[in-house]
Amino acid sequence: MKHVGPQAMNPRDGLDWLLQALQLMLQRPVLFVLAALVAPLGSAALLLLPLWRAVLPLGDWFAAISTVLCYGLPLTLTINLACGFARAVNRQTASPLRQLSIPAVIRVLLRSAWFLVALLLQGYLAIYLVHNLVSPAAILIVAEGRTPASGPFFGVADTVLGTQLGMVGALLLVLQFLFACFVTPLHLFREMPLYACWRLSFLAVQLNPWLLPALGLPGLAFILICQLPALTVLAQILALPLPAYFGVLLYVAWMDVFQGDAEEEEILEQKAMA
């Protein structure tokens, strides 16, 4: 079937997406609460694995990879689940949780989640490399021939929720730089290869360049909030619902940009009437 989009939208449409996403979540709040809990509970469970006791002493690079895996995988699963639940709610599906027992659905969810984790890991390692190369402390250490002292890993807060919020901010920045914000809904709902989804997402962002600051500025704000002790309470409040809300927002944006604000059934009916 020939789909609509991508098409250029007005920045004011982006403000409408914020409200539409909230309205979808309020229609079936239990679904999105369950999706939101996957991120902190999943991270807490992964952090308890004894594997990290052997990995962390190996060096800061392994700490960076471990951090992204422990926090990034549950986070991206939450985003994908919320995105799928949003479509189920919009289509008034009776039992969306039953679809999670279908192997094909599970494979698509995991593939999309691991794709986002790979992007997130690439971004974290790149930032970590640049930080180590250009920081004044690192330059002095190299010049004087001393070994750097291990410090706290960047982007990690004192709590699971605080670190989760920082991870959300990092993901937004990665999606901004790589023009990949529509890959998740495209892969979930059209089941296209990831490279084809990335190509369409790149084109959609080119047609809507206002999406770049809309992703980047909140991403920087979330990272800043999780790092400031004075904003610890705010970070805890935002971290729990934000990943699920972002997943719903991806669905709403995809439907408007690629579907003309209509589901496939509505598009088929419009073509039949024409």
C-alpha cells in the first residue's frame, strides 16, 4: 500500500502533538504506567547482575558501555512499548497487552530498542572520547606523564531516575544529530528495514528542520537538570513519565508527518471514496 508522507509541517503542529500525546495517555493511563515502569525497574534489575563487578574494574570505557546497557535498554524498551500502546489506543484495540505475546511483535520491539541503544552507545562513547581528549585535566596529565584518577562517570546521577532522565536527554541529542527521530515508529508500524526507516526519517527531518531544536534543547535541559543537586526532586518527577510520553509523542508525530493524521484504514477508505 502506498503511504502518505513524509510531508512538511508547521511548527505550530508540533505544539498540537504535545497535547494530543497527553490526551492519548489519559485515555488508557494504566497501559502507559506499565510502560513507564519498565525503565526504572529494568535498570534496577540489570544493575543487580553480578556481571558488572567483573566488568567495571576493567576501565572507564567498560563503565560507559555498562551504563548505556543498564539504563539505555530498559529506556528504549519503554519508548517502543509506549509508541505501540499509543497506536493501540488510537485504533481502540481491545487488548493491546495480548499482542506482546506474539513472537513477531516481540522481535520488532527488540530490534527497534537495540537500534536506539546502538545509537545511544555511539553517542556516549563519542562524547566520552572527546571529553578525555580536550579536557584541560587530560591535557595536563598527558603533558606531565601522570595517570588520570578515576572519577564519577559523566551523565550518571545519584539515583536511578536521575540517570534515566540524563539518558533521555542524551537520546534526544543523538536523534537530533542523526536525524533518526522517526525510525522507531516507522520500523514498528511499517516493519521496514532499519536503513530504509533511517532514510525516510532523514528526509522527514530535512522537510521539518524545526524538529532539530525541538529535540536538542529539551535534551540539553534534561541532562542539565539531572546534574544539578538543586533540581534533584524535579529530575525524579520528570524521569518516570517522560520516556513513555516521548514514545507516545513519536507516534503522534509519525502519524501527522507520514500518514496525514490518519491511520491506514482511514487512508484506504479515503482512496476508495476518491
